[in-house]
Amino acid sequence: MINAPLAAVEDQTLEGYEVCKHPKFEVYLDKAGEFRFRLKARNGQIIATGEGYKSKKSCMNGIESIRKNAASEIVTED
């Protein structure tokens, strides 16, 4: 996920949050009240989504894990 390491985080759980340019992670609350994230590519398409987290901290840890691991992933086609 070439977009992940450079993507900003747009925290939509905050009132009056700052809208970031793509690529970006969007952090939001789902209908169940859990924190989730989605990664949007430069063209605005959703390319990854996260599971529901009980705390925002856990959600942010999920984003950081993707950032860290995406930088070292090599994708090949057979």
C-alpha cells in the first residue's frame, strides 16, 4: 500500500475536524459507536478499511501498524 506511509489522518470524530487531502486515513465512529478507519487513495477511492475498535487509541495503533508494515511490503504478480 504505497499510499499508507504518507497518508495524513483525518479524525472525523472531532467537531470541526480539519479536512485532509488524499491520500488519507479517515477515522470515524460507526453506527455501533466503535472507532474505525478507512484509507483513501490519491483518487479518493477506499483501498483499505479497519475493524471496529472500542477505543480511539486502538484504532490509531491499527493505522500506525499499517503505516509501518506497508512501507516494507513488496507486491508481486505470479
